[in-house]
Amino acid sequence: MAVVIRLARTGAKHTPKYRITVADSRRYVTGKHLEVLGTYIPTPKGADQKVKIDMEKYNEWVKKGAQPSDRVKHVVKLAQAAK
């Protein structure tokens, strides 16, 4: 089983929100996942944070062999820069 860390889109039309999920690579993007690591909102409004991610869980999954997508790598860099 190839495990990937990827974004799953939620939210309404023209207001995207994404969940950072760990899933089997053969599953549909918004389908069943193993774990939700955080959220990413490209255009936050009000008190919303742009990126919320549990870095401990992220690092744990990467150590287990999960492959993050290119976009997830970018989002993680944003999260690290914000701290």
C-alpha cells in the first residue's frame, strides 16, 4: 500500500478550503483517508488561520514512508515560516 499525504478540497464554490490528509494513493482524493493532519485555507477571512497542521503527526507519517505531494510540501513550508 502506497501512502501519500495530499490535499482534499472542501468548502463552497469560489471559497476553497483543503484538508491535509494521509491516504492510500489508490483511493479517490476526497474519499476514505487514514488521518487528517490539518487544514489549509488559501484566502483566509477574519480570524481564520492560513495553515493549521500537526507537525508531529506529519513528521511521524513521513518517517513511516508516506510521500507528501508537491503542494503539501509547499504548505508545510508556509506553516514553518509562519512560526
